[in-house]
Amino acid sequence: DATAYAVHHAVQLLSREERAIDILEMPFYRLGPAGLLTQTFTEPAGQVLEIELTPDEVSRKRCMIESYETQRAVLEMFDIAVERYRVAPKYDFTALPNQGRLFYEQQDWGMDGQRWLQLARSAQQQLRSEHPVMASLP
């Protein structure tokens, strides 16, 4: 969520230089109604590009994944033969993402939805005061 926030706001700042920048996003994991979901977007917005990797690419990707022992349990849930991308929709960072189902609330990471909203609002106020172009963002 923080990365999406930073990227979307950086693109907004760069837009004052009249650069057209699309943000491409890739789904990793999120909390669904019945548990963890991988490689799916939260909402149907725009066309999804689905790429099936070649056997050589799958082999290379498997080697890369195996080098991250601490992440192995999480990465085993992913289909390594397919990757999905789309142009990111405009997000409202004043509302909780993923319909309020937040994976990080189930972890001992010191973050919850209310804290996220508080931080996002604080960052937005600071950006608006420092960069007038940001005044149009939600």
C-alpha cells in the first residue's frame, strides 16, 4: 500500500512537467474473503496482460525464488509460470484498500487500517503544502 501510494504521488508530481506516465502494476498477494489470494487484482479495472513464461524463464525464476530461503513458504503459493500486469487505476488513498481486508492487520507488523489512513492523510497534507500540483489528489 505504501509503495502504491508513493508511486502514484510521484507520477502526479512529474505530471507538472507534462510527462505522460502510466503505472503498471502486478498483483502479488492480498487477503481474500476466505484467506490469502495470490496473483489476482482486487477489482476488475482495465485490461489484464497475462504472460505465460517459457520453460527456460520458469527455470530461471525457480532458481531466483529458491535463493530466498526466508520467503520460500510465501513464494510456494505463486504460479511461477504466469505473470499478470495492468495499467493501475486511480486509487483513493483516503479509503482502506482491498475493501478493508488487510493482510497486515493479521500480522505482528505494527500496522493496521486506521494507522495506514492516518499516515496517508498526514503525507497528503504535507505534499499539498509543499507541492500545489498535489492539491487535486484525494
